[in-house]
Amino acid sequence: MAGSISLNLGGGAARGFAHIGAIRALKEHDIRFDHLIGISMGAICGGVYAVMPDVDFLEKRLKQLINFEPFRDSVVGSWTSSQQETPRSFVRRAQKIVSSTNILRRIFTATGVLTAAEVHGVLHPFIADVAMSSAEIPFATAAVNIRNGELRVFRGADRLRPAVCASASMPLIFPPEKIGSEWYVDGGVLDKLGVETAARVGAERVVVFDVSDEKLPDSLPKSGFDVMLKTEEIASEHRRNVQLERASLVIKPIKGNFHWADYSAADDFMQMGYEAANAHMHDIRGVANNRRLFGLFRR
């Protein structure tokens, strides 16, 4: 579609809750786009919203996910709280994590700390098992083929559930997602903001919500996982800067620095997203140009 516009929800784990607040503000101002694109956590938010374009439902659904017992008991759901324990309980915490997840064994013998069954047990109940073409809003996501390193964009006849799981498959923590005969990992490895995905679906103007930290934290990581993740964050910062030059408008709602798994701050992130979208509403309107094409909130 000539001159089409996309709304891109970038990756950022827990910080992705800011997308919910942003969508709420956009809905209140009746801002419309031709494409909705989500990567990693943005794929989870976007995938839920594309099927059921109701922001109250989206908020309820995502809060149900992070309060879902299998999620709360997982490495991801319990990571922040486990890191905040006192030094006296360090050995007890380490024993609990290792015994409950076999972390050390899985780091060296498996493709992820979590098993595919554990990931699917958490995500599948919250992601509709439908063709992406049946969604109420035109939606696309992307993941990286772990065999050949190629970025694959999922849309149209592709199934929503495996596509979202693939895009959200954080390396080391999640195992690669098998789709057909290939295996895929987090789309954020190559396209954290979905700018390349937007180009492939034909969007000529791109509004990006980048939920990365306000700046790269200068604190020392507390664990091996945090070392790995901060190393990737440093590398992704460079890749993200290249992408930002191709976007029409970039909004960074996160104020301050937050742990990638700090789901206890979900309400704060949503408020940040809402306030940032409202603060940039004039700029957003300038890009969207108030066009009444394929609506963000109704097809």
C-alpha cells in the first residue's frame, strides 16, 4: 500500500508493558495506522491486541500472564526477586534455582534454560492459535533463523502463536522455536524495533516505541545471566542506532533504568507509555496524518 504507515512495538521484556499505555493513548486520540508490528515482548503485546483490539483486554491478558503460576515460578518470572535477596540467603537462593531448573546442566547440555514445554505452557494459553490473516488488525512479527542467521517476517497465512513464540524466544533463556523444518530465536537479535520488518511489509513511514532503558546502565551485572544479557544490550544498542535512522518517529517511554525482568513495575511501565504517547501526540499525528485507512483499532 503506497504511503502506508506502521506502528512498531519494540522488544524489551518487562519494559514492554509500556506498549499497553501507549496503545491506550493512541486509541483515546483515534490515531490510525496501516500495520501493527511487534518484536519479542512487542510481539506478545501486538499479537494479543491484533486479535482482540481492546486495550482493557490487552492489559488484563498480559497481567494474567505475569501472574500465571507457571510464569511466576519460572526463571524469568522469579529472576528479579531472586536477585534481591540478602547475601546471607545467597547460597539458599542459588541452591533453589539450580535444583528447581537444572540451570547449570541446561546451560551446557540444552538450547535454553527453559524447555519448549515450559515456554509453551506459559505462552500458549494467552496467544490465539489462528492464522495471522484472521486478526482484526494487520499484524506482522519477525524471528531469526538460528541455522542460517536470516530474518524471517511472519504475516498473512502464518500461524500467530508459533510466530509470537519465535519472536519472543530470548537466546539462552528460551530454546529456539521450531516452525516447519527450521528453528527460530528472538527477532530482536536483528530487528529489535521492527524497522526492517516494516520495510518488508511495505510501510513507508514508521512510528517506533522503543522500550529500551533510557540509557545503558553503568552498574555491574549481578549474575552470569546479567553479564550475557548486558553484553547483548551493548551490541544491540549499536544495531538499534542504525535502525533509528530509518524510522519516521521514535518514542522512548522508559524513564530510568530497569532490570529486564522487573515485572513488578508493570503498572509503572504502562504509565510511562501512556504519558510518552500523549507527550508526542502532535508528532504522531504529523506522521499518521489523521488518515482513515486500516485503523489501528478497527479493520
